[in-house]
Amino acid sequence: MAITKKVKDEMLQRFQDQYGIMKPALHYNSPFELMIAVILSAQCTDERVNIVTAGLFPEYNTAEKMLSLGLDGLEEKIRTCGLYHSKAKNILANCAILCDEYGGEVPQTFEELVTLPGVGRKTANVIASVVYNKPAMAVDTHVFRVANRIGLTNNSKTPLETEKELVKHIPEEQIPIAHHWLILHGRYTCIARKPKCEECGLKPWCKYFLSPKKT
């Protein structure tokens, strides 16, 4: 059963009270650096990505400079991120397009972003919301799980369904920051196995907690 708008507003208020203004866990100093960091974060922890980019970005912080590394050089720099071979190929192909078609700059529109190698819907939404403060909701495993569990979405089956529901029901000005709230809640409280329900401030409204049979 879908929960009411009033309950959803109460949940968002609780998130705001608990977490306030959040910033991305990934370290970056430009739209380009954020894009590369998000590409590297696939199946890798933010902590590991930050270690890798700390050794990468000081010298290779533009598309042109990144291309100068070549495939072998970039693979060596990002090897500990996992999936480093495919990530390196995508990053270099991405950088080539940025240099050839965008003057080395990261495009601002979602439609342009998703055409870049290694940039899927989630990455494009991260850039759109974090860099350009657009009402875009990036859905990762934490956002997908938490939104369904607490009832912000109504048993959505795919990340795209989750994204559409969240964008529809969360006030536009809160969408960029709500993404971070959901990630943080999923990372430390509403974890995949044995969620810490007793520590959670959303218990009075949470669909999962109030369910007679938790799954």
C-alpha cells in the first residue's frame, strides 16, 4: 500500500533534521573530476576511489591531460578500483569526445552526458544534480533499497521506476540533496542485511519496519 504525501513529507523532514546539507563523499574540484570519480566508483567504494583520485587528479585533471596517460598508464593509476581495464577504456574514449566535441568541458545536459562512454543514467544524474543543481535523482543500490523499504516508492522494480517516482513525489528543490540522504541512510542504517531499525528515526512511518513480515 502506498503511503500518503503527508507521511512522505514527514520522512523528508526527518532526513533533513538528521543529515542536513550533505556533500558527495567523492572528492573532486571540477565537473570533469566528478565525472571520472563517479565512473571509477562502479563496484568500488568511495573511500577507495578517493585514494586513487588523490594520486591521479593533481596531475591529470583535464580530458587532455588524461588522454596523455594512454591506456597502460591510466590502467596502472586506477588498477585498485576494480574493473580497471574497461573503466580505463571508457574514460579515454570519453576524454577524446570531450576534447573533439566539447572543448574539453563536461556537457551540461542529461542527453549529452549519457552519450559519453562510461556515463550511464546514474552518472549523468549525479553530475546534473551535484554540479548543476538540477532536479535529477541518481539511483544506486542504496537509493533503490531505502526508497522501497521505507515507502517513498511503491515497490518499484527497477532503478528507472524508482527515479521517476522519487522525482515525482519529492519537492524539486529537495531532489539533489535527498539523493545524498538516501545514500547515507542506506550505507549506515538501512543496510542491506539486518537493517538497524531500532536506531532509525523513520520507524513511526517506515513500511518495512511496520510490516508484520519483514523481508
